Amino acid sequence: MPLLTPQIQDENDYSLVASLDNVRNLSTILKAIHFREHATCFATKNGIKVTVENAKCVQANAFIQAGIFQEFIVQEESVTFRINLTVLLDCLSIFGSSPMPGTLTALRMCYQGYGYPLMLFLEEGGVVTVCKINTQEPEETLDFDFCSTNVINKIILQSEGLREAFSELDMTSEVLQITMSPDKPYFRLSTFGNAGSSHLDYPKDSDLMESFHCNQTQVNRYKISLLKPSTKALVLSCKVSIRTDNRGFLSLQYMIRNEDGQICFVEYYCCPDEEVPESES
Amino acid sequence: MKCLVTGGNVKVLGKAVHSLSRIGDELYLEPLEDGLSLRTVNSSRSAYACFLFAPLFFQQYQAAAPGQEALRCKILMKSFLAVFRSLATVERSVEKCCISLGGRSSRLVVQLHCKYGVRKTHNLSFQDCESLQAVFDPALCSNVLRAPARVLGEAVLPFPPALAEVTLGIGCGRRVILRSYQEEEEAGPSCSCLHRQHRQSHGDRDEHRAGGFPAVAGPGRGGHHFLPQGIPGTPELCGIRKLVSQRLLRCTRPAIFAVSDSLLDGHFVLATLSESDLHSPALCSPELRRLAPPLQAHSTPHLDDFANDDIDSYMIAMETTADSEGSRAVPSISLFPGLRPPCSPGPYSEDNEAEAGTQPGTPPPKKFRSLFFGSILAPAHSPPGPSPVLAEDSEGEG
């Protein structure tokens, strides 16, 4: 039974061991950042952070804190590896992505260390699947240096209010322009597409607005193609925090409640496009 | 122009735009004194649809700023449709919709006021255009079917959306028959195929008047082909209002689907296809033929000023016209060179003779019988000789 030998191995042989009663608590969060093939995983005793990047301009991080797992052991200070996220998600949903009500897929995830594959043991109804996914050399991830002390404007919205806006974004527009201001229009999303421009205004006293802290008018443009993938996280989330710093960098933090009512966070960082030209309002 | 739509009427407007989008790629928006008109025509000019929203449909309606002329415009259907893309969302969250044209910005501004104070503003670019008008008169129709929209909607539902044509006819027992054909390739003409028939008994219809003809509609051949692409638009309207009346002109004329209500009027005018194929024995059931009155039996149609001696353009003439008041210097462009002045009647004889010569079993010619404009112009306008080849044919590899 060579397949089962890893289970018998001493847990001390692994630099990372994590067990989860409901694999969907992990797979759902990972889907929210699945816009590129590969991801880098960092595990510390606090949990796992999975990072996906694109075009050196956008970075998405999913945080799965240790408390989400029923068992979470990290032997080293930090464990880092790169993995094919598509394959990982395929394996995690090997018993189907929408299971029958009442049946849960349990997961045990083991990683022996640099050069070893990531081992997944998935069990549902007494059936066990073992997956070995080769890990890759970790790549250095971008440091956006987004520091909360440099944050100029911050808005927390109920995700419901942004969901439709993001799903209906005019994709013929190259950019999404975000205006945040202490005065009118307070919070505005604008696109400039083939058909003309469109603006979406949220008043600051709207019921959707959980908090509104804008100190200075900022108008920044972001590549719509880079921001569009964040819709995946938006759809899952209940609240979103939108922040911009003094350089115009954008941080979108999504609060996602999993099936067990626990809270996880997904974060997107995005660089602004070039200077806003004087044009349409 | 400025108008304000509130409550459930926003969804009605959205639905109307959705059904127009099934027909054409461009939307003609024209504020008139008697309401806001939305019109479209498809690229081959074989289908036309229009809605007229009465001023009462709006909470506020102003066709033109005082002292100014009303503007009309043409916009991309896609961009206007995007405003109402999700009807469910429109229904759930939009409280009012304000459409304005001719302000400082040279844009058509559509503003949606949504729940939670959220406001969506779409500034759509538009083109100036002349008025799009199809000349048709439902009152001239010799045959009228009037039914709850649901009945007609359910009847066309089983037909595949990609189906190229559907025939609507009235069979014996005052039944309405909708049927489709298979292509000739698989089956020889002798057995070409009744694909599906919908029979609807008289009772399903509120009114079924086959004007002038006992039981059998049409001038004898009991068939009326048209492209079904427009029909899927009509079920969409079912949600809007109750009645669709379909008016069939003489066989060779377009089918007009109409919805009406005190607040809105909608017309879908679909060209019909040439129907010489009905001579094919397999396509024309014996009973239909038996019941068919002789061609000469039908009454002479009314000829009004747009009628002329050209059979192809007889049924409907669509043209871009200037305001009839002539207040503007917009030239009236008639796309039928031969349309005016009206010539002597007698539109049928020539064509019917031609058809009589058709051999039984001739495959359906799939030719529009009643283009709004187009085919009749083709010979005159086609470039003489082959067009110059700009690049040489590349030799086949190897």
C-alpha cells in the first residue's frame, strides 16, 4: 500500500500539515483569486497566504487563518512554495464542487518541504483520494508597500452594492476610473467605452455605505482588465473595503464568510494607470 | 427632449428595448408630440419594429425644450441595451429612469435612479438621423388574428431559435397552423417535410377574422412565410400587455404583429418570403388546396398612395422622410425610385403568372417577397463588371 505510506509517516517529517473538515472552506477562497494559473503559498503559524499576480500591476492575496483548519502545524518559521492553482482547485473539488447537502469532503494537506510535492488526502463518505501536486520554485512576489498610514481615502461598502456594478462594467472601456472625494460625487465609478461614458455614483449617506472616510479628492484610473477578476471575490464577499493611498494605489479588501460562519479575507492591490488627462467629467 | 419613467414602467421600457434588440443593431429614438418613439430595422431591411410610448406612460414628458425643435437620434442598440441589460436588476433596483437629449452635452443621457440612492448615468454617443418610417397600415390587412400574447408566445416556443423561416397559415376548421420546413438536402422535394405543426383552434383566439375569405385565409394558398427571428421578440412582450394581434395582409405582404394598450403601441413588421414553393404538392396539403378559393376570388386591395405597380415593393415601403410639416430642410429620400408617383394598379397579375409557371416540386426560393427596400434596387446599383482585384490570388501551397 505505497499510497498510504505517507499517512503512516511521522507528522514531524512534514513542514506543513493542515486538516479541514469541509474542503469548501478552502476551495471557495482560492477560487476568489483564481485569475492566473500559478500561485505562491506562504504558511506561517498564523495560517496560509496564497498570492496570485498579473502583469506586475495587480496582486491578489487570500488569507486562510490557522483557525479555519481543525489541525494546523507548521514546523518551520515559514514554508513557501509555488503551485499550479488550477490543478490544486481541480483536486480540491475532485468529489464535485457542489456536493450533496449533508455530505462534506474532508481534507488533509501535507508538505514535506522544498522539492517535495504537496500531498492532498480528500475523503468523502469513506472514499479517499490522494493527490500529489508537484511544487515549484517560489517566485518573489511584489511588495506594493501599501501602508495604512498613507491611506488617504477609505470606504467600506456592502458588497451587494458593487456586485452588479462590476458585473456590468463596460468592458469596451480600457480603464475604470474611481473617484473618491469628501464632496460630491463622493464615490464614483466611471467607464469610457465605445458607446459613451457611464458613471455610477454612490452617495455617502447611502445605506450601502458602512463607513466613509475621504479626506481628499482623488481620481485614479485602473486597467479594467486587471480589476475585472476581482469580481470573483466580490461575488463571494459580504463587505468590501476600498482604500487608496497617496500614490493612488488601490486596495480592495473583501470580507468573505464561509459556510461555517468564519471570516476570511481576500485582498487585491492594483497600480493606477498613467496620469488622468483633462477630459470628460 | 426629456422624459421620466418611474416604477414598473422602467421594466416595460427595458422589455421593449430587449425585444427591439432582437431585430436591429441600431435604435432610432424620436420624441414626438404624441409620445416617444423607439424604432429599429434589421440590416437586410426585412424586419422593422417600433414602439410608441404615449406621454401618459411617462411621469414627465417633454418632446422638445420650449422654442426648440425636437431632436431625433440614432444610437447603437448594444449601448442602449446595456443600460437595461438585466431586466431582473432593473425590476429590483431601479426606481426611476430619466432620458434626456439635447442638453449641453451632445450625448443621450440615460440616468437610472436606483435603490440606496445609487445613480447610474450613461452618456451615450449618438448620430443625427432622419426619421425612420415604415409605411404600413394595419387597417388594410385583410386577415386579422387576435390572441392573448401568451398563446402566440407558447406556439412559437418549440421552434428552435435558429430556425430560418416559419410558415403561418390557416387551415381547415379555422385552425392556425405554424410550421417549419427542413432543408432540401436530406429529403427530396417530393417528401419535404412538415416539421412541426401547431394547430390552434378557433377558441384559443379572441378574434379570428379572415377578411373576405370563408375559413381559409389568404388569397388561396393558405400560407404565409416569414422569418421567425422577430417572433421571439413577441413573447417578451407578453409580460407587458395582453393582446397581440397579428394582421396578415395578403399572402405576399408583410405580417404585422401589434401590441397595444392605452400607454404604448408596438408594431413588428416582418417581411414574408416568396411562396411559390407552396405549389409543391408536399408542401401544400391537399385539403388546403382543395379549400383554396381561386386566385381571382379575393377582393381588389385598396391602393393608397404608396402602392405602385411593383409587386416587390407593393406591400410595404419604408423610407426615411422628413417631417411632413416641411419645417426642416431635410430632403425627403425615397429609396424606391419607382415608388412614386403611384402607377396604375394591377400588381398581382404579372407575378401570379410567373408563379403559375413554376414547376411542382420547385425548391423554396427563399426570396423575400416583401423587402422594405433593397432587392429591387440591386440590379441597378450593382457595380458593372467584376470589382478590381487588389491582391493577387495566392497560389495554393505545394
